[in-house]
Amino acid sequence: MIRVLLVDDQHLIRAGLRMLCDAQPDIEVVGEADNGRDAVTLAARLVPDVVVMDLRMPGVDGITATGRILADRPATRVLVLTTFGDDDHLYPALTAGACGFLLKDAPPGDLVDGVRRAAAGGSPFSEEVLQRLVRRAVHARAEPPRPVAGLTAREQDVLTLVAEGLSNTEIADRLHIGVTTVKTHITSLMTKTDSPNRVRLALFARGG
């Protein structure tokens, strides 16, 4: 059972998240908080596996709360769920230790999948946020993508396009294959290159 703490200053948001989580057989909501200070206190007492964290809240904000929770219990996974996907919120949250960053306009299934992936040690990101991270990482390095031993020709093609910052749909269009096939190749690439997420995969391709 994945133990989840919900943190958001809007009651309706928390209620919706609780209903979504309660409908899952493997997710249990163990607590709720409407501000960062209470989130830190509850995280220490309830020991959740995943904290679904809003960023803008009165008093102690989500970024500060994330840092405090992880300083006390580094094994906790903090998954940001916010309306604000700009760099001013994204990078401070990741610096504080958040493992993933989802936007509130994402499909409900993305949140459920994100909680499971976070609990399993993954790094869930909304597609829009992920592409910005990839493009920023790619632009920070000017070297061309490197060839990697042990990859199929198609995997190398996909890796090259990931390194260019293309989305799954853009890669599928470029290579004339299905999006599901692209996802399969990327999963294989992450395994073969020991990359925990797409950003690290892009950096790997660039020699980082």
C-alpha cells in the first residue's frame, strides 16, 4: 500500500485528490494539510511514502516544506502538483528535493501514475515540464549526441532525437512509428544507459 499525504490550501482540490486516490486499490491517503507547516508536522508523524505537494500556500510554502520534510526523512518522495509550471517554481522545487513535477491541468490518470512512479523511485513530470527540462539541458551542452554501444539502430535514432529535446509525439512523427513504440524504445534506453529519467537520458546522449 502506498501511503500518501495530500498538501494543498484549497479544500476542493484536496477532496478531489482524495477521491481519486481512494479509488485505487494500492493507494491510501493517510493525511491532509492546507499549509507547509502542518505538512512538515504530519510528514514526521504519519511517515508517508509520497507527499503530493502544492507550492503556493499561506505561511510556509511548498518549496520550503519540501526541504524540511526531506531533511528530516530523505526517503520520503515529494511529488509537486501545482498550477505554476514556470522556471521560478520548477527549479527551486527540484533543488529542494522534489522527485517530480505535475501540473494540475494534467489528466487524473497522470496523478495516479505519478504517485506510483514516485513511490517506486521514479521521477514523474508533466510532458510540458519535461520538455522544458530536456531542452534546457540540451542547450547547455553544444556537443553532438554520442553513439552508444549495445543499442539497436532504431534505439540510437530515438536517443538522438531525445537529445535534441523532441517529445514522444515529435519523435514518432520524425521516425514514422507509433508513440507507444517510442515509449518502449525510451524505456529500453533508460535501462541500457542506467538513466532514471528522460532528462538524464538526454544528458547521457550528450556525454553528460
